[in-house]
Amino acid sequence: MTNNYTPYYLKFASQEEADQKLTEVNYLRTYEEDEEVRTFYTVGDIPGGIDIVGEIWNDDGVYETDEDTGELSVISEPTKKDGWHVNIILASDLPEELQEFVVEPVTPNRRFAGF
């Protein structure tokens, strides 16, 4: 059995930009229930899925453990990587409107199972 899914790693400047672009391709939808507006991410009828990763942090924080108490202290906070990150996996091509946001990370922060 062959696997016909392709994972796409997208990087947007901000969550607002991501939401705008995902809305344009109908991957971000809203509906009203009990007078409350609800939002959800979906690829619709296309086999696949969306993983909103959001902010990604570097592994450069410095910590120190108190030898007496075992308590962990932060010496310096980790730094944030640029962008707002979204992973999409599809059994079809990524919409053209999202192509400019595709990145190819060497070691993705998160992956879909098997990819």
C-alpha cells in the first residue's frame, strides 16, 4: 500500500497572517453556536489534516538546579524563532495561495505520524 500524503511545513509572519491566508483557502472556518462564534481549522473534504504549531522556541535557555532543594532556576530564557508555524498534510497539492509560505526545516519541530 502506498502512502499518497505530503506534509507541508508553513511559516507565516504572524498568527494573523496565517489566519487570513488559511481563511482565504477555506481551511479556517467559523460558525455560531449558542450565540458564540467558534473557529476551527480543517482541510474540508480533502484527506489530510492541519497542525497549528504556533510559536517555536530555540533550545538555548540556560537553567540551574539548586543542589540542596532540587529547584530549577532560569538563568536566561530561551529565544523565540521567527514566525507562526503551521503543518499541513494532504493527499493533494497545497493550494497555490499557501505555496509562498512553505519552508523545509532540517529537523521539523513536529511531524505527522510516519512523516
